[in-house]
Amino acid sequence: MTHANKTILITGASKGIGAAAAEVLHGLGANVVLMARGQSGLDALVARLGPDRVLPVTGDVADYQTVKRAVEQATMTFGGLDAVVNNAGVIDPVARLEDSDPAEWAKVVEINLMGVYNGMHAAFEALKTSGGTVVNISSGAALNALEGWSHYCATKAAVLSLTRSGHKEWGPLGITVVGMSPGTVATDMQVVIKQSGVNPISKLEWSDHIPAQWAGRAIAFLCTEAGAAYAGTDFSLKTEEGRRAVGLLD
């Protein structure tokens, strides 16, 4: 698998799945455009990757103009855009519906749902030109309700519908739109979930979660032509079939 000469924009790139995807894709030869809110996290990632084929962009996916600027910088710097990985997402604060704060709930919608929409909309023309790929990071929460996660479940369900809609509208234009449901991943998000003590996911041990690098490899796989076979669906990394397709199992 190679991504030489491809340019891939990753949101939420400073840590977790986003950083792992950046490391995998950069290692496979891609130009990586790294978008995140935290400057220090981006700086640390760039230091690990080195300056070649790396473009950091500080900004919030909830702001459309910021995402549009990241796409413009990607195309100006590298001559085009081949894929967008809409990874940025949050789950905190975890709370039951009656205890939730409406303003905080709305912020999750802005990041988890509008951030994905912003990434897709801003990148459309560039991806139409390249015949590119959109990878939307999904979750089992898109299909399963969990106590304390109303904001996360609702937004991930909406992202799955957005993936399906994107495939229906953009597939005929040569753009692959696919979701990726990794299962539980050993990232900072699991620390928040563990501390909440709410629902069965918080009872899992750290060793129960897959490494972020596995999710990064799945993203790299979906950014190849093979990803088209899963267009309009959530590719699952929880199954043996999915892990075998990515190359994690023989």
C-alpha cells in the first residue's frame, strides 16, 4: 500500500486516531495536512513527522471558513487534494439527558456533525477534480444507544446518514464517501469515558481497546481504491473480516 504523491487532510490530527492516521499516511508517502485546535499538539506531531510533506493548520472544524482555508492551503501547497479524513470529535461532558447542559450538548453537535459537514462541503470541488475520498470517523454509537452518550450517539448516527447521503450524491461524480467504525480505541477519549463511570464502556480496561495505529491503518486502507467497496457504509474494524482487509490479520 502506498500513498505517494497523494495529499490528505486530517481533522482532529493532534492526537489519538488523527495523529495515528497522520503517522501511517505520512509513512506511506502522503502529503499530510494536519488540522487541530491545539497548537502544542500539532507542533509535537510535526516534530515527530519532520517538516517534509507536512502542513499544519490550527483551527476549529466547527468554523466553516477555517476548514475552507485549510482546504485552500492544501491545494495551494501540494497542488490538489485526494482525501479528507473527518476525524475531529468529542464526547465530553458525559451526562444523562436530564443532567446535560444545552450549550455543551450543542457544542458536541457543532464539532461532531457540523465539523464533518464542513469538511465535506469545503473539499467538494477539490475531491471532484481528483476523484478523491472522504473518510468519516464513525462509531458503534451510531447504531447503539448508550446511557450518558445522547450527544455522541445522536451525532454519530447523523454522521452515518451523512456518509450515506454523500455516497448517493457524490458517488456518481467519482468521489468515494465511506465511514470507519473502529470500535473502542486506546485514546484520551477512553480516559474521559472511564472517569465518567457511566454505561458498560466505562468498565472496560485499557487493554480491551485497540491501538490507535490500527485505526490509522484502516484509514490508510480506505483512502486506497479498495475503499470504494465500502462506499456509503461504515467499514467496521471490530470484525475479523475488517481487520483482515486492513492487513492486521493473516
